[in-house]
Amino acid sequence: MTDFKIQHDRPNCIGCGACAAVAPDFWEMSPVDGKSDLKESTHTKEGDNIVLEERNIDQPIYTPNKEAADSCPVNVIHLFDKDGKKII
């Protein structure tokens, strides 16, 4: 079991790049639409569009992803603990 889950509400991303700048090992900017992508995530789609990216993470990679979430000006990056309680 993992320690945390991170979710990215991709449709509401404005493509500012803060997450990719803060945590480039986990976030990258899409060359297709300029929005951020959570690396190694699973995708929930509506039609051809990704509406949610999710990834389970462990304690060692929590901090950079928490910093990415904190840096997001539109709050589309969410962290949950292993019990499903929302952290951010």
C-alpha cells in the first residue's frame, strides 16, 4: 500500500508551468496543449480528453509533489493520505 495519492484536475490546468519548474522529475508540460502532465500516472478520460491524472506515491517523493501542489495558482493538484483524507 502506498502512503499518498496525487490527483491532477487537468481540464482546469492553466499551463503556468509552476509544477514542472518545482518538481520536474514528476511533472512536465505537454507539447500538444501546453498543460501540465503528471508523469507515470493513470488517466481517466472523457472521449479523447484526459479529465483526471492519478498516481500513488510514497513518502520519499511526497515533498516535491507537495511543493508542486502548493505552487499551483489554480489549485488543480490534490494530495490525499492513504485513508483518502485530502491534504491539499
